[in-house]
Amino acid sequence: MNYRHAFHAGNFADVFKHAILLALLDALTAKDKPLCHFDTHAGRGLYELCGDEAQKTGEWREGIGRIFSDPDAPAPLRRYVEAIRAFNPRGALRVYPGSPLLAAQALRADDRLVLCETQDEEAAALREVFRGDSRVHIHARDGYAALNALLPPKERRGLVLIDPPFEAQDGEFAAIEAALAKAHIRWPNGVYAVWYPIKSHRAITPFHRHLAAGPFDHVVVAELLVQPDDSPLRLNGCGMLIANPPWRIDATLSALLPVLRVVLAQSSAASARVRWLRGE
Ligand SMILES: C[S@@+](CC[C@H](N)C(=O)[O-])C[C@H]1O[C@@H](n2cnc3c(N)ncnc32)[C@H](O)[C@@H]1O
């Protein structure tokens, strides 16, 4: 277990994931009632793009680096780009906020944010980032077990983001399926967003089939391929599966995904799609 998100922060997958996360949180905060947001695999919260890890891979250059300085960022991406700019107030792209910081920025004073992270160093960094923010609760523990212990939240509305490192490769899908099944029993009305990598699409099909069969009545997926999925050796794209999606999120995603494809494409075969696995 030594995945470090610092190598990948701000890459195309983060742009995809975080633009969708903000769209989900904006939809949920449109209603005037407090909510609870769980981030089961939180990371360290803030990443230095001039640090050794980010510089070594340079992945952010094919992600946030492509859009950060564009004064005419396409409308569906503007909300996300403005959110990243707020963390870089001097105008140059120096740091990249992870999902916990972006969520904290999007949430309101009476919302809560529950963050889980197993690596001690990353959890310690998170505590530092959120020192003094009483909305935020940090658990240095397994995110799947924490969900089982902490659901449902007292607010009875909110979002769970599941964003594992997929070190166990396809085994991670089994862990996600088990976690979602238990979560559905404890909190059937929660919104659940699961990020997953796409190397070969064949590896994703059983996961989709599983969720298409239940237990949630409404499941939508958004997927972006920046390259054709013809090589299982590289990250060709990624997806977000959303169970119990907020009303009309499919329309928001249908506007966002084509823009992400154009901005993030690494090949002329790049593609994007939004489709319902179950319900509508
Ligand atoms: C992909 S990164 C998270 C990135 C973050 N969600 C973001 O978007 O900024 C995955 C993180 O999960 C942590 N992790 C791995 N297994 C975990 C588990 N079972 N429970 C909680 N965190 C875990 C890793 O240490 C890593 O920091």
C-alpha cells in the first residue's frame, strides 16, 4: 500500500473527477438543508505541483495544465477552473487542491465533511490542512469500514465519494460492490459516486452489470477515454458511477463530458459518454 496521489495530482483523471464532484455538490447544496459529504479515500488534501513527485511524472501538464490559464475556458468547465484558481491567487499554477479541499470550498457552514485516509503521513497532512475547520472530521482508517460504521449521517442527505487507488486492480471492484451493498442497507437514499480507472473496458463490464442489477434504482455513469482502450498497460480513461444521482445531473454531465473530451484528449480516438445503467 504505497500509492501516493502526489504523483498524479491534477492529471486528466483528477480534472474529470473533480469537475464532476463539484457538479454533484452544487446540485446538492442548491437545496437549503444541511448535508454530509464522505470522502472514503481522501489523500493529503493539497499537492505542490513543483514538488518532486508531480515534476517526476508531469501528469498535471496533460490535465489542469491544459486549462488553468485559458481566459476562455468553456462554460461547463468554468466552475471547476475557478475553484482551482482560488487556491492559486497569485495567478500562476503552483498547487492543486484534492477532493477534500474542493469539497470544503463548495460546502456551506452547516454542512459536514468526513474524510478517511489510511496512510498516516497523508492523514497527518489532512489534519494540518483542515486545522480549525470544525465542519471537517478526519478518520485515519479504512474508508469502507468507516462507511459501514458511520452511515447514515444525522443530516440524512449527502454524498459519498469513493476514490480508491485501485492497487488491487480488479479486486477493488469487489470491495466497492460489497461496500455499496452494505451502504444501501444503512442509507438507501445517499448519493454515491465511485471513480474508476479504465485501462481496458472489458474489466469494467462486470462492475457495470453488477450495479445495473441493483440495489440502487437509479445509476448513471460518465466515462472519458483520452486514448483508445486498446492497451491494458496504461490509463486510457476513467469513469464515475453515480448511484441515486441528483435530479438533472445527467443533463449537467452531458454538457460537461464533450468539453472534457476536447480539452483532455491525448489522441484523435478520445471519446466521452454519459449513460444510465439503471432507471432514469
Ligand atoms: C486516489 S487517492 C485519493 C485522491 C483524492 N480522493 C482526491 O481526489 O484528491 C487514494 C487515497 O486512498 C488512500 N487509501 C488507500 N486505501 C485506503 C482505504 N482502504 N481507506 C482509506 N484510504 C485509503 C491512499 O493512501 C490514497 O491517499
